[in-house]
Amino acid sequence: MTMAQEPCRIILADDHALLRKGVKKILEGMDGVEVVGEAGDGLELLNIMKKVTPHLVILDISMPNLRGIEAIDEIRALNPDAKVLILTMHKDKEYLSRSLSAGAHGYLLKEDADTELFAAIEKIRRGKLYVSPHFSDAVLDDWAQASRGNFTPSLQPEPLTNRERQILKLIAEGQSNREIADLLFISIRTVEHHRASMMSKLHIKKAADLVKYAIEMGYV
């Protein structure tokens, strides 16, 4: 049975409970859509995905523990067929570029959710890429060039790996090495290795500057 022949199973992930409730209400008013899970952060989302197989994951960029962009790789590892729609307040084209480059199938601004959510879901289900009307064709052209390796300065990718970005966010949120290790199910030594690698790549010598970088890049 194909995705078009059965209800589109959706997991909704956003750390704002009221917003989740509002989006869920919109989804429940659509034909052929079924909300099968809700998560308040990235790690909770991954735990749900180990029990539920969605067709589509709708998630925010800015979530505790594991950001939406970093969660995309984990989602694809658990379910390669699942589509991802980023639902966000961020209008910066850098966030759009990072999301699409990470493998998202759509980028919807929260301010457009009430009028565009259905269109976004339908377009993604047909195998198309959806982007909020706020973004011009020129922005998508920039991303297309970036995806082919012709990066403009504003679209230059971060030097950090997916795991390093996960750990950087947790560091910036004030988590200790032990807490990070427990959250990500890795050893403290691995956390320390990633921390040292980040500082080397970013030419940073102080832990406080790591936090500053995370803030500047929108991780917090």
C-alpha cells in the first residue's frame, strides 16, 4: 500500500506545547492525515520513531537536546522513507539552506502554517520540494548552486559534523560532559573528543567561546 492510498501518518515535534496543539488541530481537520505521535524535543522524537513508522515528520529547528536540522540524519537512519517538513519561525535563508542540505523535504514558516500546511504536505507527498512563499526563487537558486558545490559565502556550510553540532548545542545549554554522554548514549571520552575537535576546527581556545559561537549560529 502506498502513502497516497492510506492516511499520511505524521509525527509532530516542537517544544512549544501550545503551538503543537494548534498545528495538530489543523492536521486533524485534513482528510487523509493521521497524527501518530508528538514530541517536545529531538531525543523524544527519536524514541517515538523507534516505536512508530511515520510517513512524515514535522519538526521545529529550535528544540532542546537535539535540534531539528541535526535530527534529520537520525530520522533517516531510523526510517529512510520518512519525509521531513521543517516548521519554523526562522526566515533567514541560511536556515533554509542548511535544512534542505541536511535532507528536509520542505521548509514552512510558522506564520504560514494555517494557510499553507495542507499545500506543504500534499506537495511533499507527491515527491516535490516545498518552501514557504516568503522565500524567492532567487533563494532557491542559491541553494541549488550550493548543493552542486558552488557555494556563496552566505551559504558556506559549517565545518562541524552532525554529532559535533548536537554536542555543541548541549554545551551551550549548560550540560556537563556526563549529562551529554547520558543524553546521547555515548562515553564521556567521546564527548571530550568531539569538544576538542570542535575547538580545533573553529580555532577556539576557550570553552566560553564555544558557547559564543553556538549563540551566533543560532543553536541556542
